[in-house]
Amino acid sequence: MEQYLNSLSQLQLIVLVVLASLTLIQALYYLIVFLQPVCNKKPQGGSQRPPVSVIVCARNECENLRQFLPKVLEQDYPDFEVIVVNDCSEDDTWLLMGELEQQYKNLRHTNIEIDRKFGHGKKLAITIGLKSAKNEYVVMTDADCYPVSNQWLANIADTYTDQTEFVLGYGGYDRCKGLLNKLIRYDTLSIAMQYLGLARLRHPYMGVGRNISYRRSMFFERGGFQSHYHLVSGDDDLFVNENANKKNTRIVTEKTSFTRSTPCATFGQWVKQKQRHLSTWTHYRGGTKLSLSIELFTRLLFYAALVVAVIPFGLYIEAAAAYLFRLLVQLIVYKINMRRFDERGFLFLIPIFDIVLPVLHLAFNILNLRDYRCK
């Protein structure tokens, strides 16, 4: 070892130390943060499960509601209601609700009428749904989502304790053919590994509206969406970011607690969806931004250090060893999470997606900045 170190120039040694440090930080982040969701224990549950209200906001989602809403309504749970907020739909949603209410006595719906002079987003619909809810525990999902089992509500309810105000779950996407679908599911799993992992480490910062639960009283006591009502997004991540803390948040990762959604069919649709999701980033708490930046920043520096180690300094073996070590840790951690979250089909594309996705996110943020300046 001493002979090897003596053979390196001072600059080579510096590059090697930087590369080794970045490799270690990346590996530790994977092992400490991204493995947390699979370490989560199954909720025990109490002897008596509380009544629950499920809120589904829908705008022109008649066909999705027809296909997916029965899976919500047919949960194996003793006492729950489902409230569909028909948000200015111009399709046959209101007719479908009338039909389904004859079949399911636990289904209710409320309508928001179209007002050409007054525009609003999903946050108004959610607030109206919460005002209509009869129960303290509310569960949110979307009209194009469905629970993968009839134990969805039971898993969420069993996760609550006396201190719990938020329960964060996993909302995945259906598996379809094509590279775009693999990229979407990889992105979704990566985000879940991070927000569920940090929440289990007592640093919650977001949830997904496809599968999230919280206390109704807490929503109104904290002012609901008042601080970010003007933003299109944020009904899930910004609300959690403002109000979740190390004591009041828990996660649920049982396979029977997941929801699935219909993924975007085209790249253009996905770009618009990602732009909307990423638009809330600047409104996160400073500590959240720092936590999220550690992984992304050190990942980009890691790849830059690999290039520097190889091209100017000729450290081919050292760079290959660092890359393969990180790749091994990465693939093992992803494989374990893919098994836990019932995802498959993209494991060997991860080395490509690991580089491509940050570039795409940068492009989406640039598009958001351009759109903001054009307003």
C-alpha cells in the first residue's frame, strides 16, 4: 500500500481521496436511508379500528371511477365512508355517482359547479371533501388509483398511534410495456425510498396524494392549504412538509397497503406531470432541501470525479473499483426495495436511469423557471 501511494502524484492522491469519500457517502446514504422502508415493521393495530373517511377528488374521471372506485368501496373494514368530490366535471361523473350510491350505502358525493369567473385547483376540492367527512381519520387517493388489496384501509388504520397525525403510504404505477413505463416506475420507487426512508428516520418531508392519511382536526387546526393555496401543487408534499414532524408521522409499507395508478402514456404527459411536482421544491423547508441535496449533489460529484480520475489522471482501476462498488450497493438496495414494493423489470436499467433522471429533472426545473418568467 505504501509503495502504491508513493507512486501517485499529489494531484492523483487528492482525486483518489475525493472519489473514495464520495463513493462512501453514496454507499452510506443507500444503506442508511434507502433501506429504511424495507426495515419497517408490520403495524400491530388495536382491538378496535376507528371509523375512516376516504376522499377522492375527480374532474372528468368518469371511466376511471367506474373501473377503480369499487375497489375502494369494497374494502374489508368495519366502518368507513367514501366521499367523491365531483370537481366541475363535464362528463357523466354525476350520473355514475347516482348509480353507485344505489349499490354502495357508504358512498357519498358532493359537486363543485363550474364558475367561469373563478378558477381553482385540487386543494379546494380536498378541503370541501374534508368538510364533508364525518370521521377524524381521513385517507386520500386519486380517481385513477386503486388499492391493491381489500386490506388497504386496515393497514393504514393499524399504523396510527395516539401521537400519529400522518400516515404515509406507497403509491405505485401499473406495469406496462415500454421504456417510459420503466423510467416512471423507477422514478416513483426512488422518490418513495427517499421520502419513506427519511420519514422512518424521523425527518418526514412529503407524501403522495395517491396514498396518504391524516387527521381531519389537524388539517383545520393548522390552516389547511392556506399558506400555499396559490400553488397548483402541494396538497400532499407541501402540506406534509409544513406539518409533519418526528413524533407525528409514521409509514406503512405492507404490500397490501399499496395503491396503483394508471401511468402517463406519453413522454409529453409525463413531462407536464413532473414539472407540476417539481414546482413545489423551492417552498420546502431549508432542512429538507439540505437532506435531499446530499444524495443528488454527491451523486453528480461522484460521476464528475470518475471522469476526472480517468481522463486527466489515468486512474482507470481505481475509478472502475469505485464505480463497481457503488453499483453493487445500489443494485442490492434497489433489488430489496423492488421486492418489497412489488416492482420489477428495470433493475439492469438503473445504471442508465441513475444518470439520465437528474439531467431530466434539471431540464424540467429550467422549463418551470422559463414558464414562471413568462407569466
